[in-house]
Amino acid sequence: LRTKESTKGLEADATSQDYVELGRAVIDLIQSRRSVREGFKQQQIPPEVVDDIIHSGLTAPSSKNAQPWRIHVVSGRDSLDKIANLVQANKQADSFVPIDPETGVPREWSSTVAESAQILREISLGLFIENQAPFSGGRSTVIAAGEDFRPSAVEGYGFEIMGMGAMVENMWLTARAHRLEGVFMGDVLVSDDEINNILGIEGDLVGVLALGYTDQEPHPKILKSGAVIFHD
Ligand SMILES: Cc1cc2nc3c(=O)[nH]c(=O)nc-3n(C[C@H](O)[C@H](O)[C@H](O)COP(=O)(O)O)c2cc1C
């Protein structure tokens, strides 16, 4: 990686005005993050910015510090277009929606695969996330696990994915600090076999953090009620 580790700023005395202002800026960056899907410019991202984003991902917390991820960095226009086309052309593109596993009935959401493919055509950088699955062995192993071991496999898988969430958020926020915006997309899983082939992914594809420069203002967010309960 071409970036140097930087703790400049955080070295400031915790009671100093600088520290308070720096902290407020970080909090604002976190709370104003939104998924941005439009208005991307065809503009290259400097390599040191890409490295800084990746470095933030790699320093994320993970269960047992297993660092279960591998990041596949794709910035070539042809590669992003190729992946976009095969995602959109997938036979299941229109029916790729969450399904109730008890009944097989699709849940309330409709497919967003075509929109996600279009985003891939417009962004400058796709960070494809692989779960190397050190605990669970990956989705197919979890599915195939015998009854006795399945709960442990599901728990392990959940912990792996929590690590992925932390690393994606670290990268996303760092990208924003560099004036990049974007969205994380699980829709690419509709074509996970083909993408795994192209990128040499041996574990599970988890999704892609799609980033670019854009003029699009993030939309305001309506928060769901009942998400927090304070206890004595
Ligand atoms: C695991 C995960 C998968 C997602 N997959 C997609 C996707 O495939 N396509 C898309 O447009 N947005 C996707 N999103 C973005 C969500 O739609 C978005 O985070 C949500 O609507 C909340 O909006 P906000 O990010 O602006 O706060 C995904 C987000 C997460 C965390």
C-alpha cells in the first residue's frame, strides 16, 4: 500500500478545541453518509486515495481478529462494464428479491438488479468483497452442515459478515472523507459464479462497494421508529 499510517490530528490533546472540532467533523461524516447512486463523473481516483480507503478497510474489527475479508479492487472501465452486463443479463435479474425461507414467498421488495448494474457502468471504482469464511467455511458449507454443527456454522458466518460490515463502512466513510460517494450493492450476487471466475474469488462474494465522484446530494434519511429501547 502506498499510504503511510496517519494519526495526525488524533494526537491532539483530547480536551483541546482542535480535538473537539475534529471529532465533530468525524461524527458529521458518519451521520451524513447516504447511498448515492447517480450523477457519477468519469473521473479517475488517485492511487493514494484508493490505498487510503483500502487501509481503512483492512484495519476494521473482526471476530477473533480473523480478518476474514479479501478486497478485489476493480477500476478498469472494461472490467466494470463486463460485470455490469453479466449482472443485468442474468436470468434471475428480475426475481432476485429476498424470499421468506419458510414459505418461499417473495418478501415486499422488488428487484433492483438493473439499477445496480447501471451504477457499475457509471462508477470509477468497485471494491468487490470476498468472505474467506475462516469460521463457517462459507455459504455452501453452512447449507450442507449437519444438524449438530449448523448452529455453530450460522453463528460463525454471522460473525464473518459483521466483520465485512465494519470493513465496508470503514472504507465507505474514508471514501467520503476524500469526497467520493457511492453505495454498497449485494445485487451483484445474482451473478456470483461468473464474478468469482473473473476475479478469482475462491470464497463467497459478499457484494461491491461502488464509488465515484458525483455532484448528487445525498437524500435525507427517514429513520424507522422503534429501533432503540433504553433500559435502566
Ligand atoms: C448488505 C447491503 C446490501 C445492499 N445492496 C444494495 C443493492 O444491491 N443495490 C442498491 O442500490 N443498494 C443496496 N444497498 C444500499 C441500501 O439500499 C441502503 O443502504 C439503504 O436503503 C439505506 O439508505 P442509505 O444508505 O442512504 O442510508 C445495500 C446495503 C447493504 C447494507
